[in-house]
Amino acid sequence: MPGLVMKVVPLVVLLCGLVFVHELGHFLVAKFFRVKVLKFSIGFGPRIFAFTRGETEYRLAMLPLGGYVKMAGDVPGQEIDPADAGRGFLEQTPLVRGLIAVAGPAFNLVFPLLLYFGLFLVPHDVPSTRIGYVVPGRPAALAGVQPGDRILSVDGVATQDFNDLRDAIEHRPGQALALALERAGQKISVTVTAASDADDNPVEPGRRGRIGIAPYAHAPIIGVIPGSPAALAGLATFDRIVRLDGKTVETYEALAAALISKRDTFNTEEPALLATGGARRRGAKVDLQREGKPIAATLTPGPVVHGLESEELYLYGVEAGSPAATAGLLRGDKILSIDGRSVTTWDDVDHALRASSDAHHETLTVQVRSGDGVHDSVVHPTYKLQRDQMGARVLTAQVGLLADSRPESIVAGETVRVANGPLKAARLAAQKLVELIRVMTLGILRILQGRISYETIGGPILLYQVAAKSAEVGWDAFFWTMGVISVNLGLMNLLPIPVLDGWHIFAAGVESVRRRPLSIRFREIANAVGLALLAALTLLVFRNDIMRSFFE
């Protein structure tokens, strides 16, 4: 029960908070223009408690799925007490009614500005610009960027943290970027041409600049090449190196650098070394962990330099009965290519599988290296409807290849504490809000155009899941999420659907142009249509929630 309460509380805070902000907008503007407000309610249905102050009853109701501000004369044909003549909602000028209607969504759109201002103002830790991982074969690696480098600026513009760095690169696909680096206390400059990678974001597809860097590093978990010194010493794929020659190893990148520094110890390709016995020098002592148990080994010279590499493309598992298992793939095999295209990271594998889903390929040729050498395996993927990042069902290739997704396989990178002043915090909050409104507006348009599935629309169950998950991460993540949902609520209420605020704004605009009020009959029909549409939307979101939560 306590666990359920801790999950429900964020939802209640989210809903009641956003409803209060929305209704407060209507309430304050109505009061400003002296429109009589009869009730201010958070929630619908039976009241939990209420009190009256002045002419308004304030109440908290049982169902916190919305709220309302009940004003005198807001229903067509409703009689108003003679003492309140001139204070009814429909008696107001179109301009006043439009301002009262727009105030609710406006408050929802402005509210995140306050949230984000506070979040930017409070000192917080973010990933620094020190590079933890450089993807082999990508622009940064080709330009000589190394793990441990700190990027000081991009094209002369200083980068404070990794978010600044990402923003500076993403918006310049295909462009040459001048990077100022700090390496071992020395400042150097390199030029990197950002790759132009496709962005599969359904709201705003396009190209993004990327150079192949990450703030995190990989744990020193290894893949072992068959027949190598590492294999002969008894090391196995997925062992975790703890120490090398007595020195603690924190990351795979540090391990790789240390092994490079010992390269001549293992180099048996030069006849001079063989003749002088150089290849028989002391091997490297390795302390490792295998399934939590400590093991000691010694790397000695052999036909391969040392035989250790990153475990990233080694199969951590193969699902039983899957197409990959049927094709003979096994745990510990290393993926070399898919359909003739070489892969260097697991992201490349994911991209190849997504391409297969899009093209609905009947077969995939997966080249792997296993204990008996390099060979091709023909995999016949099956296809299944699954939810994408937006919540829509898409046909997805099922292969059964499993990467090492354990949290301990990643090492968090260096962080930097950011303390923004009030002016900068306000500027960042405003930029974040403008971008959020832009993206949300595009998302709504894509749904109306049919370019994004209606299945992405969620209701109370989805809100419960989102609120609970964000609160588990931390209250800062919860408030970021609250801001996103507030913008979404504000924009949705601006749609010109009868009974929503957007309809009142639209009607006020029409009356301003016509210079006469809409007929009572027209308003009654519009309200009936609006209620029917709202009921249909409610059924749709509940249907989506149920299908998302209980049947998939």
C-alpha cells in the first residue's frame, strides 16, 4: 500500500497542480472584469470539502481529472439575478469573453516558465564536456579526438557542459567544426566534419549533426578473440578487468590505452624482437572478476597483439526459440556485419534492424566471429506490432539478439555543477518554453494530419505512469515533465472544439467580425456537438490507455 500511495501522490500533484493553474487563469481575469464567479472547483463529481468566501464557493471534488470555473450566465438562455445584471459571462463583450477564455490556456503555457526558471536557477550537476567514449570510425575518432579530452569550445563558442556541446553540433550536420580541446593539460585544436545522420523523430524528422562522442565510458568488460594471448591465459568474454599490472582499471577506454602503452610486449610480428627474445618479456598481470569471483591471469606474447577488445558487439544472450537461435547464433559471438554492412556499435545493429522492419526483409545475413571462426548466419526475422517511442504500434523485426544492457556496463562520466544567475536562468527557461511550444504544436498538427497515429494520445493511466516514473527519477525530472504536460494541456485547450476554451475564443472572434452575438440555438447545438466530441475523445484515450497497459 505505501508503494501505491507513493505512485499515486505524483499523479494527484500533477493533475491538481495543472488544473489549479488553468482555472486560476479564468478566475483571475473574470474577477478583473467583475464577472460573477459562482464556483471554483478542482476536480469533478462529489465534493471532498468546500468553503465559501464572498460570492464564490471554492471546492475540491472527488475526481481530479479536470476542473471548472462556474460563472453566472455562461449557459445560453440562463436567467441571471437582476442584481447581477451586466455580470454574466455571455453578457460581456467578445473581447472580454475572449480574454477570460484564453487566460486558462495562457496560464498553462506560462506556468512552465516559472518551473523551468527555478530548475535552471538551482545549482545542478550535468555531464561535463570531458569525453568518456569516442565511437570508432566516426568523425571525432577520425579527427583524433580521444577519451579523456575536454572540449573547450566549438567554432570559438565556449561549451559549459555536454548539453551545450550537443546543441552546438546537432544543428550543423555536414559542417566542419573547429574544436578546441584540452588534453593532459595541453590545448590543441582539431577540425571535425559532423556527420549528417537521419533523425527518426516522428514529430520533426530531419538531419542531425553528430560526431560520435559520449560523456560516459564503458566498464572494463572485455571480449576475447579466440586463439589470442588473452584466450590462452584463460580470460573469457564478459570478464571484468579490475587491475592491470597492479594498477586499478576504471573504464574500458583506460584499459585500451594501457594496453596500447604495452603494445611492444605482445608484438611478435617483428623478426628482430623474436631474435633478441624481446617477445618473451614479462607478460601483463591481469586481475579480473568473473561472475563476481576474483581471478588472476597473465597475458603472454602470442600471434595476436593481446586479444582483448570491447564487449559491445558480443552477444550477451540469444533469446531461446528466436530466429537468431534457430540460425545458430550463440552467446559470446561477435557481430561483424549485417547484410554486408559493417557495424561498430550496438546502435548500428539497432539501425540495421529498424531498416529491416521498414523494408520488411524476409532474411538478414548476420556475419559473426565465434570460437570456430568467421561465418555468415541467415536469420529469418519475425515481425510483431510494438509500441514506438511515441506510443504508436509499429511492425518491428524480432530477431532475438541481446546486448549487454546491465547498468554496471556503463561508467558515469565527469559532471560539472552549473549555477546560473537569474538573468541566464530566465533566458534559458524562455528558450526551453518556446522550443517546447513549437515541438508540441507540430506534434498536434501531425496527429490531426494523420502523420502520427492517434494511438499516441494518452489519458489518466498514461499520466499516472509518466508521473510515477518521473517522480522515481527525482522531483526535478517530475517538474520537467509537469512543464511538458502543462504546455500540452494549454495547446489542446486552444483547439476550436465546442466546450473547450478554444471554442469560446473562436466564437468571440466571430462575433467581433459579425458585430452581433451568435444565436442561442447555434450555441446549444455547438455545445451538444462539443460534448459528443469530448465523450468520443475520452473513450479514445481510455481505450488507448487500456490497450497500452493491459494488452501489450
